[in-house]
Amino acid sequence: MAHEPNIPLLPTCFIGCETPLAESRIVLFGAPFDGTVTFRPGSRFGPAQMRPDSYGLEAYSPYQDADLEDAAVHDAGDLDLPFGRVERALAEIGAFSKRVVEAGRQPLMLGGEHLVTLPALKAVHAKHPDLCVLHFDAHTDLRADYLGEPLSHATVLRRVWDELGDGRIFQFGIRSGLREEFEWAKTHTHLHPFDLDGLDTALDAIGSRPVYVTIDLDVLDPSVFPGTGTPEPGGVTFRELLAALCKLRRLRIAGGDVVELAPHYDASGVSTAVACKVVRELAVAMSARESQQEKPGRF
């Protein structure tokens, strides 16, 4: 009998996120959905691409002197979401997020397009009525509708505002949107255009309230991160975003997501590497105040 070659399999878990579910504090999962994109599709392939590419990193973050292996993260894999059924896909994301939150854990979601934030955030808000949102993005995402459709990655923060109301959404890096969106934001959100200036003031305003952190990777300049569906020149550098992520350690992060990696638009793999590093740094920051989180229950 011929000997079968020993062919290594691609990793199916994000590096450093092998904590058993029962022992976890953070549950990482993928939401591979891009059914409402307004320009280039492909972000549904982001979560699956991040996992094997994450092994190009180490689990240890020298920036925060902390290790994912100590952060008690469980990678639950990707949700099996239906094609062409926007509301059903959102419902399934929301149902899983609710299970995570009700078990006393922090959801950390890999997108997918930005609309996937909405059901995950709703699940977190149901448990934390005083929730705030910290939003990093190139785009306002504050349209009331897109071509008559209220559920879109171009409307997601407006739907979040429907959930939370005035003064609890802090937006950074914004450099694209309709005139009406920028005008509307002046009285309904804290919008900081173009860069991350003012982040310290926002963190002070959030204080000890729970916060949901949503990172649309197109906040980064396309020279750093071209692998996205809606690249927008004039973005922040990776070092600027990294410095911001390190500051989040002081927050009480109840949940978060990293969205809009479309890996096929960057054949070099650099964009996926950037996305993986952002996920690592956000997960480590989320774990920094775990002593203030409730003791996890049964999942």
C-alpha cells in the first residue's frame, strides 16, 4: 500500500483563539455576508481568508504587551448565512450574537460588509441599555436609505442611531458621504472627519459606559489597505489606527467587529495581513478590562 503524503491542512481557527468555549471570555465568529454592497462585492470572503493568513502573525502583541492566548478567545467559525435573504441573514447574526451576550461573553465579529454590525450591536444593546458606539470608517453610513432600501451598508449607522438615539455614536476617519449626511451628523452624532483627532476626548465622554467598537477597514488609506469594496483615498495610516486601538484598553468594550475586507482585490495578501493585525489588537484591547466583566455563564 502506498504511503499517503503528509499534507498539512490550512488552519481553521484564528491564531491564538483556541480557548474552549466554556472557558472563553470573547467569542470570535465570522459573518460572511455582502448582499447589500453598493460598489464592489467580495467581503463575504474576508473571514475565511483571515484565519489561515493570521498564522503569518504571532499571537503576542508587542504594542500592548499582551497575548491572544491569554485573552481567552474562542473562534466559533463562520455563520452559515443564506444568499439573497438580507433580513434572514441579519436575524441569524442577531440570534448568535444574543447567545454570546446572554452567556456573559463579548462578541467579536469578522465581516462581511458593514451592515452585519446592526444585528450584533442590537444584541449587545439589549443587555447594555447605556451602550455607546465607537465607529472607525471612511464613510458616514448615515443615509436614511440607499435607492429606497433602508437596510444597506450605506445606512448601517443611521439604523444604529435608530436603536441608540442622539449623542452616543462617535465617528472617526470619515471623509466620504452625502452633504445631507454630514449636516445630519452635526446634531445627531459626534462625527470627526478625515482623521482620528479628538479620540481622547471621545474616550473621556464614553467613560465607564459599555461601548461597541466597529472598524470598517476602509478607514485606512488605500495605499495601506487596497483590499476593500469601496476604497477611499485620504485615509489614516496603520500606525495611527494602531495607536487608537491601544487607547481602547481603557474602555469597557462589550462587543466589536472588523468589517469590509474584500481579499480578492489585493492579490499580494497585504490587506488580509493588515486586517488580521487589527483583529488581534482589538481582541487584546477587549480583554484588557475583563476583570470588570461579569463571570461568563453556560453558552
